Amino acid sequence: MYDAIAEEKRNKPAVVLVNESFAMDAESAASNQGMPGIRIIPQSVPCECSVPEEIEVGISAAMDDIVAGLTRPLTKEEKSPKPKEVEKTPKIIFRGGLEEVNQFYYKRGWTDGLPIIPPTEESVTEMLTGTELPADHIVGKIIPRSGKATVEKIAINAVMAGALPTAMPLLIAGVEAILDPYSAFGTYGVSTGSWAPFWIVNGPLRHDLNINSGSGALSPGDIANATIGRALGLIIKNIGGIRKGIEDMGVLGNPGKYTLVIAENEEDSPWDPLQVERGFKKGDSTITLFFPQTFNQMLAYGTDARGILSTVVYNANPCQTIGGFNCFIIIPSHAKALAKKGWGKQEIKAFISENTTAPFYRLRQYLYGGRGIIGKDSSLSLALNPMDPIRLIQNPDNVMIIVAGGPGAFMASLHSAGGLPGNSYVTKKIKLPPDWDNLVEKYRDIKPTYIRY
Amino acid sequence: MGRSHQMKTNSNGHYDALSPWADVDPVSLRGISPRIANLVGKKIGLFCNFKPGAKPILSVVEAKLKEKYPSIQTSNFVFLHNICIDDSEEKANFDQWIKEVDTVINAVGD
């Protein structure tokens, strides 16, 4: 859609062929980009279709519409679209009991389906103690709706998610990460691939917020891990305006969209933590964002370097695609075993890139003889034999390694198939308000204390 | 403490709940370009995005157009990146290509 808008801006009449189920998504994108009249031609070819007969049938049926889209004179509205009235919502949107508030918000499409905490003036004021920024400060505008991410709207969504005020600095940095073009949020936030934001927290703030980096770090049960990801999900929905099945066209969706937050266990890692790799100081607190599709857990083939690294490279890429981005969560005991044998993060990344391969016949490029794969990749289908190993991670920079997890012998990978070439991710420094220590103290004891039974 | 404070209701036991939905600035709208009168003798641009399904669709479109309008020419632009063309390193190539075509058909692949 954005390409068609680029063409129209260069005064060339354009049409866009989309599968009929994506017409509403395309209209929403055109409208948000200020060109609601773009001529969208819905067609019935199945998505990513590889069956020539079905393409033939679908395009034959659409040909008259394509020609008309290029030649039919413009209507008055297409020539100069009428500006939409800007929606202005009252500050207090609803008054009612707990269940009534929840039902109202749910029906408006403002929740993730789970109950929310009503965001009252008092609760939002308390949330705002987590930042020194004024409530009306605009951190940025989140696409596709270009909703203004004011500090107050971030706080409202944070209250709804059940976050503590100490999460505010991290949430603001999270919004900055979303806004950074290198996060590719504009693609991953809405794509059919159902990418989920994965948030990695480094630095002293991990302890201030009790963000879990140990046993079950990615399981429910920790208020920080649970509510930070949830709050950012609500921010994406309610500020960015990404709605399921309209803008978010994720085919199957992703449970990680509820929350996917982890801290790196820096204390038990033999290596530099992620924020240092990213150019920050060890004492800096940061949040890193990338968008994986899959979460894969592997039992190590062995606990020595060979066993650990074999597990990684044989299981690194469940989608058998070339490219993408890979994050490996190595447990502390494995990290120490590797370091003991001289393996640093860079050496491991290079090893993974060199040795993560698949036989050519397993790739879609082989199956379809290069059809639909254009340019450089087409040489794959011309020059190689079915059993030839193809390197799936051609750039070691497309590998991230963090240390986290509890005792045991499992490791995990989060894999982002496809997406942008040289798949990108972003790290943002978290800025703390001056009275941070007092705020942390106020909320420090909010953590589960399990009784023995 | 913070949590009990956060759950405070008004005197009727109700919550006065604030809206999480963001305000937006008005979007300045732009019309689309005038259409061409007909396709006869025209050069049609076929813009193929990164999705594998796009190219086969455009191949069929191209064949059908040439069948119906033998005088047309076509020109393909293949853009394999999942970002806006204006933000890419191929912008200059695109600018050159777009000057040479009369109209464009885009395929997304889904």
C-alpha cells in the first residue's frame, strides 16, 4: 500500500491488488496515510498462492476491475477527499462499577480480553509518579493510527494492565523502541506473520522492578514480567490503533502478544550483558525490542560445549527460512560451560551463522524452483543439488545471545522468520526520575511470598 | 499504599474511568492522480513487492493485459524489502523507473 502511495505522490495513477480478505486492512492503511482514495482491487487469489490455476482464475475475474481502476475518471471525493472529523474523546469516558467498566472497555475493543484495572484520575496520578515528564508530553505518534503517545495515555494503559508506577520509565523507553524505525514495528506489529514484541531488560532496573531472569522467567507469576508486556500491548492497541483482523492481520496470532518480557541474568553470565554489546554502560538500564514468531525450547544434547552448540545449530531455525533474526536464551550453567572452553558471544554467533544449515530440498526456494523468488535468491534453484547445505543465518549479527533461566538443561530460541533483510532490533536506555529510590522503596515489597505446604 | 489508592472509587462506589484511546492530529488528505484514458499504447508498470506470491500474480496480469492490448509495454520493478520504497536505498532507481511508466499495477502477494 505504501508503495502505491509513493507512486501516486509522483503523479502516477496506480491500483493495488490485494486478497479480498485484506481489503479493509488496505483501506485502513490508505486512510491513515492520508490517501483514502487509493484504488484497491480485491481479488480472490489465495494468499501467497503457488497454484497457477488458482492465480489464473482469481486474476481473470479481477481484470475488468484492474483496467477500470487505471482508466475510470476520478470522482469528486477521489480528487479531493473530505477531511475526517477528528475524534475527540472526553477525559472521563465511562462511570460505573468494576464489571461495568470492564464490559464497556472490552466492548470498545480496548482490552486484551483479560479484566483490566479501571484507570481513574487517582490511579493514573499515582502511575505518573514513575516519571518526571509532564502528563501531556508526547513521546511520539504510534502508527498506523498515529495516535499521540502522551505520558498520560501511557500511564492510563499501564494502570489498565495492572503495572506498578515503577514500570513507567521502562514503558516510556519501550514506546521509544516502538517508534524507532529500526524496530520495524510498522511491519511486525501488523503482519500476517504474527510477530510478538519480545522485551529484554538489562541493568540495575531489573532488581528495582523484580523482573524475573531465573526459573520460569517467561511463565506467568511475576507482576513486572506480566504487566510490562501487557501494558505495551495495550499501548500498541489503544495508541497505535492496531486492531485484530483489521490492521493486525496475524494469521494465527501469537500468545506472546499478551506479554513476553525477560531480564538478562547478568550476575550469572560470564559474558558482557546485552546492553554493553549494544554500546551502553553496564550500569545503564535498557530495554531491547525485537519481534520473534516462535518460541522453541530445546533439551541440550550434552552439557559440554559440543553438546550445547550442537543443540543450538540443529534447532536454530524451525521455519527453514533464509534470513530472519534469532535470539538464544542460554541458561547460566551452559553459558559458564561454554566460557570455560573459551567461547565468547561473538565466537558463538559466528559458529551459529556458519553451521546452521538445512539441505536445499527443505527450502521453499527448492520446492517452487525459484518461482516467486527473484534476484539473488533465484540462483539457489539453478545451481544447487537437493542435498547441498544452505546457510540459514548468513550474518552473525542476526544472532542475539542472552543469559537467563533457572537450573536444568533446557535452552530456548526465539526466531523471527523472514521479515526485513538484516533483521533489526533496538535498545533504548531507560531514564529514571530523580526520586527513583523512594518510589522503588514504596513498591519493593510487592512480590509473591510462597508459603510452604 | 499505592494499590489501594489506585482502586479508589467515587462516593457512589463507581469508577470514573479515563479513556486509553489516543488523540490524533488531523491528517491532511490528498487526492489520487488522474487516470489515463485507456491502456492502448501505454507503458504499464508492474510493481512487485517482497512476498513470493506477488510475482506470479503480476505475471498473469501482464499476460492478460498483453492479450487484450497488444500495443502495451510493461516494465517490472521488483522491491524485495519489507519497508517503504521512499525509506530504502532503491529510492533513486524507483524514481527513475516511475518516470518511464504511464500507470502502475501493484501486487502484494496477499
